[in-house]
Amino acid sequence: MHKKEIADIAITNLVHQYNGKTVLDIDHLSFTRGSIYAVSGQNGSGKTTLLTILGLLLQPTAGKVFFEGKDIYLQPTAITAIRSTMSTVLQNPLLFDTTVENNIAYGLKIRGIPKAERKSTVRHCLHLVGLDGFEKRRAKELSGGEAQRIAIARALAIKPQVLFLDEFAANVDENTIALLEDVIKRVNRVDRATIFLVTHDTEQAYRLADEVINLFQGRVVGPSLENLFRGRIEHVNNLSVFNTGRMQMEVVTERRGSAFAAIDPRDIIVSLSPVRSSARNSLYGIVSAISDNGLGVRLAITAGEELTVKITKHSLSEMNLTIGSKVYLTFKSTAVEVF
């Protein structure tokens, strides 16, 4: 992670509502210049709303938004100037019905950048997103994936200090995703842009970001939400047991009744036989999928419910795991977050 500096952006006691329904309720978050942040969560968790508020495109119902220590809504004349240093790419970007070149150059033109410099910047940005030679193509002729890449090129053209990307990998293939991830890392490293990603892909979030913010029903929660289950908490022999109907596990909580529980995939131990330890949860399961995530291996294991587990490539080889392998999953009751 980058060295911490004074918070460049911060929010406190932030609440946002739509038609009286609370969609965001966050006590505090702070962000430092030059870092990459990923906002992850299920559909409807408030990810895009948070991004829109941070981008100063939406004023929250309550709470404060700070830029470099100053409450932005106490100095509304500064909002336009700060917005001019930001770029946002939405999941379904809107392109002007003109050429690709005109789309990318739009932000430069309104800033008074000379034509020759605009053309050079357009070529550079097209090269970054792998669409060299697209200058004269019409926006309406582009595929969904191409339109997404042009929108990113347009956002990069003004060299933003803060870049917001809402599901930037939507509508693009795996090779293009890899290319765009490299672009994001380059822009962050070379230009020191602060980057906010909204993504439902937890693996991508942890792969790219210095810090991942997990949202659940508008609130920030601690664990990764890859293993998120709905069930009931019952009191059994002085223990709290979370029961989904297909899987049971011991948890540490005072709650009772309906609840959600999540387990970080990195907190689960995989073994070929039961592990002798103080961990209170041991589940028998069968490997249903194996995928390489670059630094390690991601396993899908059916143990009543399907759980995601992350292990090293060495562990995969050592245990000789294949699809259909029978394994045991062990984790502490304190590793389960209940909310």
C-alpha cells in the first residue's frame, strides 16, 4: 500500500436516502492521494451512490464531505473547480453522436487545449485502451465493449487527479479486462491519480486496490463478502449457531433470529483430513471448481452451501486437489462476521 498522507477526501456521518429509504449510512471513511480504492458489494448495496457522492455529483441527505480538510458544502463555489479535476466513467457510458476523436477530445476542447495537442492526446489515449486508429469511427458504430474503452480514454484525456470507474469491466472480454487493469495501474503509478473502482468482482477488487471497502445494505462491513449467507442464529447448548438450512457453523454474537454471516476466504483452512485445532468450525466438502487468480488459487467447495476458499499454488499441488476432491474446511467462530 502507498505511504499514508493527510486525507485528501473524507466523509463523516454520511447518510443518503431515496424516497425515505436509507441506502447509505457510513460513520467515517478517509482516502489518501495516489491510492486505489475498490468499493465492493452486492447489487443494491450503495456502491454507485457512494461513488456519485465522492464525485460531487450528488449531495448526501446528511453528513459531511471533506476535500483536503475542508467541508466542501460550506464552500459551494469550490465544487466546480474540484469537479474539473475529476473524471467519471459509468457502467453504461453515454457517448456523443459524433466521432471517437471528438468524444475523447471534448474535455480538452472546453479547457482550451490547442488542436494539435488534442489530436496527440487522443492518439495516446486510444493506444492506452488498445483502440489505435479509431479516431474517425462513429460512436454509434461501436460495440458495447468498445464504447466502454472509449469512455475510459475520454476520462483519461484530461489527466484527472481523481478517477471514478463504475464497473469498468462491464461488456468487455477477459483480454480487454487485463489491458484495462494495466491502464489503471499505470495511471495510478505514473500520474499519481487517486482511483475509485466500483466492482462486484471481489477478486478484481483485491487484485487492483490498495484498500477494499465492502458495503452491505449501505453500511461498511469488515470481511470480504464472497462467502455471504442468509440464515438464522439459534442458541444451542450455550453456543450461538448460524444455520442456513443447508449448513451450520458456530459464531460469536449476541444476536438471535434472522441474520447474515460472512467468512473471508483467506480465513478458511483446507485439508484432506480433519484438523486438530481450537477452531470450532469444521465442514466436510467437495471441490467443485478450481481457478488460478495469478498469485494463488481460488477454490469453490460445496459443503452444504458453496464456499470460496483461497490457497497457494503450492498447497494445491501438495494436496493434489482436483475437481471432485473431498476436503475439510476449518475456521474459527471469530472469523465469521454476523450482521
